[in-house]
Amino acid sequence: MKRHKKLFLIVILFLCFAGNKSLAQSIEVIKYPDLAKLINTPSEKHKVINFWATWCRPCVKELPQFLELYEKYNDENLELSLISFDFVEDLENKLKPFVDKKNIEAKVYLLDETDYNAFIDKVDPSWSGAIPATLLVAKGNSKRKFIEKEFSEDELEKVYLNFIK
């Protein structure tokens, strides 16, 4: 009987750990046309699109503000997309573990483009290509605001609320 209990316990532990892996965030690898569609497709939600990378210290520093904004306003018409500039070859060993460790629930994309000059002007003509950068798009694509800088503490929520007024 003890053997059955041990086997039962092992099966339960396996299912718990296997189940957690299946809940891990999936990261979609996209090209610029997919990003353009994400930006330009009208939505009933306000879009916050953050351009960042795990190797960008200011990006990682401000990331908790985006996660808090998502947690607070996700049910109130906010769509958060985190567009990573990490390298595709770092997807499995760097980006996925980072996203899992930070428990990121918002949608994460990895932009697989090497010629940034080919698309940065299309995202916003004022963008130098530096990150962190954030694009706000009002629901229905009625207006946009592009911000190329790191948000100071608690600044993102104020900017977002001002934008959606």
C-alpha cells in the first residue's frame, strides 16, 4: 500500500509541475507587417505598446509600471503589448525565462527584424530607434501618442490616464 501512495504522490507532483509549464507565457515571434497590423487594426481597447529588451537596463527598470498598469486596467479596455527587441537566438535561454520569472501576463512579442531603419519611421516619424519607447493608441485608432524615454516612477499611469481622457 505504501508503494501506491508514493506512486500517487509522484503522479500528483508531476501533474502540478507539468501543468505549470503549460501555463507559461507564449511569446510570438513577429515581423514588421505583424507589428503594423497590431498597431493599426482598430480595437475597442486602448493600446499601450512598449518597445523594450531584456538587455536594456532602463526598459527592465520601468517594466513593473507596465505590469501594474495592465493589472489595474486590463478589465477596463486596456490592451498591453510588450514588443521585445531581444535577439531571436535568445528567445529560449533569455527572453522566455525572464518573462516567466517576472510572471508577465500581458502579451509579449519578439520582433524579428534586423533592419530597424526600415520600420522605425513607420511606427512614428519622431522615433530615433532608441528604447525604451512606448506608443499609445486610443480605442478605434482615434489618436496616438509616442514617447521615447524611460518613465519615471508612477509616471506611466498618469500619462495613460491623461491620454484616454
